[in-house]
Amino acid sequence: MHRVSANGIAIPALGFGTWQIEGDDARVAVAEALALGYRHIDTARAYGNEAQVGAGIAQSGVPRGDIFLTTKIWTSEFKPEALTAALADSLAKLGTDYVDLTLLHWPNPEVPLADSLGALAALQQEGLTLAIGVSNFPVALVEEAVAVCGRPLAVNQVEYHPFLDQSKVIEACRRHGMAVEAYSPLARGKVMEDATLRRIAEIYGRTPGQVALRWLIQQDGVIALPKAVRPEHAKANLGALDFALSQSEMAEISALARPDGRLINPSWAPAWDD
């Protein structure tokens, strides 16, 4: 699996997302994903499944050093002391001495960004997280984060799929050596019904989902994080790795973006760029 370089770390381009995988399902899904060949696991404190994700990693028998593991700190824990305690709690639940990447899950205007990122940077210096970054940050907040953080940021994790134009965010991240991680990369299944994706999929003997994932990871600096509860779906997503789209097909898929393409827009969301 190819890796994306982001300010000194190498991140597998196709990860395994665990949002909304609850209880023992998360343990089983993570262990099965690792058995299939995934080496990038994404979770978060807000998902409520860190202990099960950790159990799945332990069950898999895959050496910890071979796995790129991400967690995210929730907005209520952004003050420095709370953030430090939150990561310690996450490490205990995950059963590991460190995570590879820790992200601020959403912007929180109530806590100065310099304080939150300063705490993250200190934890990175201690070796508790190998890299740090943000999630759901529009361009203006990416620029602010880079300006106030004393250490390089590796990632901005955002909703990204063929129906949502994230070119402004991607350009900003590239300027600063950051990767973009795409969550909801299959647009909650909407990619399966799109005529353009279905037509391109037929050309390659693939599924529309595999084409959508290939479109993402074929872009410079972009990582895809599909979720899959069932092992056959997790295995199918790996089929995005062994073919390539033409430049014209990439452009066709990019042209599917539309103004109402955003699916994740909670009340606490920032002002988006689109």
C-alpha cells in the first residue's frame, strides 16, 4: 500500500474508519481489517470505541509498530490540562504507549487554538503522539493553526468525496506540507448510485465505491478513510489500490461536486469554504 508523506510521517493512503462501529463490533471489525492487510486505523474519543479498537489491534497479532493509529480529542477537552488527561485516557483504552496521530476533532472557538495546539505539541515532544493535526478545519483555521502551533501539523481530516469540492482546503494543506484525510469518502453510499461512477466502474470491472476511493487516493496528498462493518466490504475497499484512473476520468469525477454535496454539517461546524 502506498503511503502519503506529511511533514515527516508516512501515512498509509487507505485507512480503516471506525465511526459508528460500536461495542464488540468494533473489536471484530478492526481485527478483521488488519487480517485483510489494513495498516491504518482511525478512531476518536467521541466514537466511544477506543477500548474495542485497542482490543481488535491486540487480537490481530499485528505488531504495534506496523500500524498507523489515529485518535481525535473532542472539543470539550481542548483546554491544555483536559487535553493532556484526554490523551492519557485514550492511550489506556487503546492499550498502547503512543498513537501515531492525534487530531483536534472539530474547531472550538471557546478555547484559543494556540492553547490546544500547544498542549498537543507538548504531548508530541513527550512521544505520546508521533504526529499532530486537526479535523474539520476550513482554510482560515488551517492558516491560523499553522501560524500558532510551534510544531508542524501533519493532517487535516475533512469530509471529502466526489460530490464535495475540497480543492481550497487541499491547496492550503499542500502549501504547509499537510495531508488531507477524507472521511465519508463514499458519501454514505451515494457513490453507488451515480451514473458517472457506475460507467467508469464498468470499464475497469470495479464497483463505484472502488472508483471513488481510487479517485481520492490518486490525488497528491489525499488519504481515504472508508468505514466497513462487514469484512467483505472492507476487502472490497482494498480493491481501490491496484488500478489507476486516467486524467480525463479523474476530471470527470471531480466535476461531480455540487453546492449541496456536504453531508456532515452539525450545529457546531465552522464557516466552510464551499
